[in-house]
Amino acid sequence: MGGIIVDGSPKDSPADGTADAVQSAPRRASFLRVLQVLATTVVVLVGVRLAAPVLNPIFFAVVLSLLFGPIYAWLGRRGLPKPVALVVMLSGMTLLFAVIFYVLGASIARFSAGIGSYSSELGERLASIQVLVDRIGLANVNLRDVVEPRALTGAVGVVLSGIASFLSNLFLILMIVLFLLAEGPALMDRLRASAGEDHPQVERLAFVGRGVVRQFGLRAILNLVTAVGITVLLLTLGVDFALMWGILAFFLAFVPYIGLVLAAAPPVLLALAEFGVGRALLVIAGVTVVNILAENVLSPVMMSRGLSISPTVVFLSFVFWAWLLGGPGAFLALPMTLFVAVMLDTFPETRWLANVVGISSPEKSGPSR
């Protein structure tokens, strides 16, 4: 009996070792799966960064097609044949961009012609303010180190390069938009026919598209209200090129948090050069009031119908997409982040990530199968 008892302990060891091996196998498989996902993500990000010059026009075209898709669908419901509706869309988008870039081009040309006088006036204003600062006793403060008159020239150069870059791809972007508008419904029909009616994946894809269109459209409306308010403010205060600054404010407001600051800085410096400190302070106060009314009064009312994303995530996404895609990534950060967030929110397995992002959707009952 003693031998049996003594032999009992080694007999249990292989069983315990087998159980441990069985338990550790899923852990190793899970760990390897995580490594594979991370490696795949790194490879994809590197590929996107290298292919950014090719992908940026495509991403812009996808965003524009999502925005103009409801208008194209409305034209179809009005009984217009598809070729006629496409011609109307092409003519409308071409006219819209032509007007925008004509106004910007003419204004920037006149602004560039007078940049020397504006710089000299700004230098004189800063010199007079510097005298007051020295009298107060802040002799160590040099305003020319804070506000460089030649910064106006640099800002114009950045704007011109950005416009030239977008114009160089405008034809390609418009062509891609037309193909997406023309083939989008047919692609969805073929996808539904191949996958079957009410297929969960197809419904999720349609749900994601509706969510991104709604949110980005609401953001565009808010930016338009902000741009109109800034334009009216600058016209009232007599600041030159008010329409140009308003258009730039509309586009730059898509850049989270810092976009409106970048849009407001040139008119503030221009008001300082033309009229002095008082008018510049009025511009700052007016832009702040317009932004507060748009973001804290109008935005909660409108965005309650759309999605809500954590401000921290929005800012980090701006940094990430700007790094990944370059300058265009700053403008694409919002729609790209919305697309990823809604995709996470539609799958039960990744909904916890959507909660971390801070997304809350009124269509929470949407497709989640």
C-alpha cells in the first residue's frame, strides 16, 4: 500500500502537465493572434503613408461623394435620367469650386500685391506698442519676436501652395466623384444581390455610410455658419478681404481645435496693421463670440441628431491623420475618424472600443447582428 501511495504523486504529475499545456495553448494562440494583428496594422500604416499622394485624392473624392450623394439621389427621385443628373452634378460642383477658387485667387493676388504696405504698417504699429510696453517696465518683452510682420507673407505662401496642390488634383477628384455617384447605387444593389437581402454586413456598411454623411454634413453646416459670422464681422469692422478670410475659415474649421485659430490669425494681424490694437481686439472678441455661439449653442442642438466623439480622440486623430497623410490628412481627419468610430460601433465585438472613443449614436439600435 505504501508503494501505491508513493507512486500516486508521480502519476498525477503528467495529468496536471497535460491540463496546463491544454490551458496554455489558447493563450499562446491568442498572443500570436495579437502579434499578427499588430504586424498587419504596422504594414498597412506604412503602406498608406507611402501611398499618401495617390490615396489623398481618392479619400477626398469619397468624402465629396458621400456629401453630394443625397443631392444626386434627390435628382433621381425628381425623375431626371442618370446621365442628366450626373451632368447637373458635374456642372454644379465645377461651378462651386470655380467660384471659390476665383474669389480666393483674386483676393490673394490683391493681398500679395499690397503685402509690403501691410507689413510696414504692422511694423509701425508694433513699434508704437513696443514703446508703451517699455514704459510699463516690460523691457525684456520684444513684440517683434512674438509677431513677425513677414509672417503674413509666409501665411500667404502656405495658402497658395495648398490651393495649387488641391487644384492640381481637382479634375481627378471630380472624375472619381462622378464614378462613385454613378456606380454607388449599382454596387450596393449587386452587393445585396450577391450577399442576400438584409445581410448583416451589407446593412452595417449602409449604416456606416449614413452615419458619416450625417455627421460630416452637420459639421459642414456649422462651419458655414461660423464662416458667415466671421465674414459679416470683418465686413462690419472694415477689415480687408473679409470674404477670403471667411472662405478660409470654413475650410480650416474642419481642422479640430487649431483650424479656426489659424484662420483668425491673419485677419487679426491685418486689423492691427490697418486700424490698431482696438480693432484687432474687436476681431478677436468677435471671432470668439461667433465660435462660442456655433460650438456651444448651435452644435449641441444639431449634433444631438448625429454622433458625438470625445474631444481628446478628435485632437489625437487630427495629429495621427496629419502624420499619416500629410497636410490633406488634417482636413480628412474628421470624416476618417467618424468612419472608423462608426465601424467600431456597429460590431458587437468592437463596441467597447467605440465607447472608449466616446462615440454615442442615436441609432444605437442600428444593425449590430
